[in-house]
Amino acid sequence: MSYIFFGCLVGMFLLLPISNQSLEHKKLEKKYGKEKGEKRGAFLGRLSGWCFFILWIGLWISPQPDIPVIFSQNRGNLSFLYFNTNIFSIIVSFPLIVIACWIGIKGVGEISLKTAETHKTDKIVTTGLYGLIRHPQYLSGLIAHLGISILLSSLFSLIVFPLIIFLIYLMSKKEEIELTKEFGAEYKEYIRRVPMFLPYKKR
């Protein structure tokens, strides 16, 4: 496993405490006051969010072996710098990437970019995509991870997909714990009605 890939993966997990702290709005406001607490939370949210995103990209583009199942000499291989892909990879990954982009952009549009960056919301959004799943942005990231790993034939990136799912799950649970503290019964009811990642009808 390349040092760059391993560094990006470890870095994503090391960002978890910073991300968690950015979600603790009540605790930050109690410790620093309302105005300073909000600014500190917003800063930590943007810092952890953008660093996480950059490291995630690093997983996809860092030097690593090709996926042997989809990469062979007879599938119209294409190369750019040290990236390898082929027609088969493009056909398989394209729908995943398009779906991921659509979910991500629509999800951000429904809550605003500021809320997405700072992890601070004034109300619980329960319409649109948020009426189907609780974390559309995280879902879009997972779908994009799968699609881009296939597109670039990034073997290590594909192998650690279960770890990425676990990391996103930890981030989502922490977010929900803090939102429950802020919105109480309203958010508990939202959790009861709407699934976390996969859109299905809950009883």
C-alpha cells in the first residue's frame, strides 16, 4: 500500500475528533459564549470538511495497483499520467458518478452550502431528499467513492470501501446525537420515520 494512500486514509480517521467537535454546538457555546462558540464550530466544520474531502480525493488518485477484474489488455485501455482506465470502467462508473453528483448537489441545495460546511442548522429539513434519507450528502460521497475507484481502477481505494462506510457511519451517528440534543423529540421522530442512507419505507 502506497504511503500517500495510507496517509490519506489515516488522515481521514484522525479528522474525526475535529469533525465531532464541530458538531457539539451547545458545548462550544457554553464554553466560549454564543458568538465565539458559533464561530469556532463553523471554523472546525469547514476545516474538517474540506480536509476530509481533499484526503478522500487522495485515496482515489494516489498511486496504487489496478483492479484486476476490470482491467485487462483487451478492454480498450486508456492511460493518463499514471491513471489507467478503460471503456468498461467508464461505462460502469459513469452512472454512479452522475447519480452521486445529483444527490450531492441537490442535498446541499436543500439545506444551503453554509449549513453543509459548518454542520450548523436552524431547523430540521424533512422534505425533498431529506424526506427519503437522513444523510444524502454522505450517501453521494459513498456512491462517488465506488464510481471513481472503478473509473480510475484504484484497487486499494475499492478494497477500503467498507472502512469508508464505517467512517461515514460514525460521522453520521455523531451528527444525529448532537441534533437530538438540539431538537429533541422533533429529531427523534425524524429518525423514526426516515432511514439513514438507503431509501426504503420504514414501519
